[in-house]
Amino acid sequence: MFSQENYLKALNYAAVAHKEQKTPMGLPYIVHISSVAMEVIHACEESKMEEEKANKAISCALLHDVIEDTEFTYDDIFNGFGLEIAEGVDALTKDKTLDTKQLQMQDSIERLMTQPYEIQMVKLADRITNMQKPPENWDGQKIFNYHKEAKFILSCLKNSNAYLSKRLEDKIAEYRVYVK
């Protein structure tokens, strides 16, 4: 199981941090955050993960985009949630100072590979959640690249959680209908 108090603390923090942000489909961003957390919660239950690790995974799932997409910093996460959560969220954050999205992804995966499985599995859950019908403004190349990137993520992080690995594998297969 996991701590509902930790969940609510991280969810509320993420809601404040992401404010009025929207998903590419126009939904409040907290819908994406909650969806990633739902995937992680289910995986923790399926895996019978110990409570401390589950709390870490779920908190990181709820906070995974805070540093990357808001004005909040590593120090803010550290002060609110401690070192392990701050390090996990930081590893899940792309370094936007790198020149290309490919370099950003490679760097993020390399940093995630130094983290425990409960942090790595958040990246799988994030990509599972994002493997939906692509936004209308995406061209064929962007869709192809996103599909390829999902396969890369799976190949690197598949050992972090068998349940999420299978879910992502299935989502990748389903996503092929959009790849031209």
C-alpha cells in the first residue's frame, strides 16, 4: 500500500506548480499528472512493492514534470519532499540546455539508469500515458520519432517494472496505427 497523506501532499504541490497549464489535448495538466500516478499506483500494487518504495515512486510520478515545466526548482522539491524525491524528479527532468531532443532524452535516460527502479518506472508510466492519439498538429516525422523514442525508453528501462514494461510494449504496438 502507500500513504494517502504523501499522495495528497504531492498532488496538491503539483497542482499549484502547474497552475493553468494544459495538456496538448487542452485538458488541465493535473489530468496528465494523475494519469501517470494511477499507472504507478497500479504497478506498485501489482508488484507488491514495499510501502517506502511505493511512496517514493508515487510522489515522483505526481511531481515528475514540476522542475521541467514550471518555475519550481530542484531546491523547492528538496525543501518540500527531501533528497530522494528531489533526486528522482531531477532525473526525470530533461536538460533543455542540450541542443536536441534526442540528446535531452539520452541524458535523461542515463541519469535515470543511476536511480532505483521505483524512479525509473515513472518514466515508463509517463510514456504509457502519453501514447495516445497524437495531437493534430504533429506531422508524420514527429509521430515516427515519438514512437521510436518510446521503444528506446522501453529498451533502457524495461527491467524496472515488468507490469509497466508490458503496458508500454502494448501501447507501442497500438501506436503503430499513427506511424506512416
